[in-house]
Amino acid sequence: QVQLVESGGGLVQPGGSFRLACAASGITLDSYSIAWFRQAPGKEREGVSCISVNYGSSYYAESVKGRFTISANDVQNTVYLQMDSLETEDTGVYYCAANGLYCSAFIQNLEYDYGYWGQGLQVTVSA
């Protein structure tokens, strides 16, 4: 059984930082890429970042480039999203999701190709 469990969300002031974690079980990071998505209130879900351990590649939405960093620990089977210089626009529910070896679905904005999703966690950036 595949499970993705996110942790690390909460409330932070603008300019602050969070590190989100996505712990995977039932799959291994050398067989699946992991992406982070987020959904702000009243908006559609959007892709934030994706990492492919097998290909050694990572991708970011333009809105988070230079502020967010995705990484993977294949021993712990966990993907991290380090979020720095947070802005109020980063507020939303963050989800991790797993798909094939490469981040092609993320690059093509095909979120419905992702078959495995975590439960989501709230990140609120507010003064």
C-alpha cells in the first residue's frame, strides 16, 4: 500500500521559513518522482516543485524559484521542500504526490496523472 505523509506546516510571518517533509512508503524514490502542489483559498491547485532522484533533476514553478528548494533523502525515503522568504501568496494547503520516474507530468501540468497523494497540510503566511 502506497502512503505519502506530509509534515511541517503551520503559521509563519512573511519572510519566514518552513521545511515540509513528504515521507513515502510502499514506493521508493528511485522508482517514482515526487512533486509538491498547493491550493490557495478560492484558487485551483498548482504545481510547486518536482524532484526525480533517478534522473537527478528538479523543477520549480516560476513563483517559487530562488525561494524554495526541493531535496530527497533516499535512505529515509523522504522528500523535503525548504521554503524561505515566504510571502502571503504562499498560503495554502500543500500536497505531495508521486508519479513515474521523471517529472514529465509536473512539467506538462498534468496533475491528474499523479496517482498517489498525501493528505495535505496547511501553510499560512500572515503577519
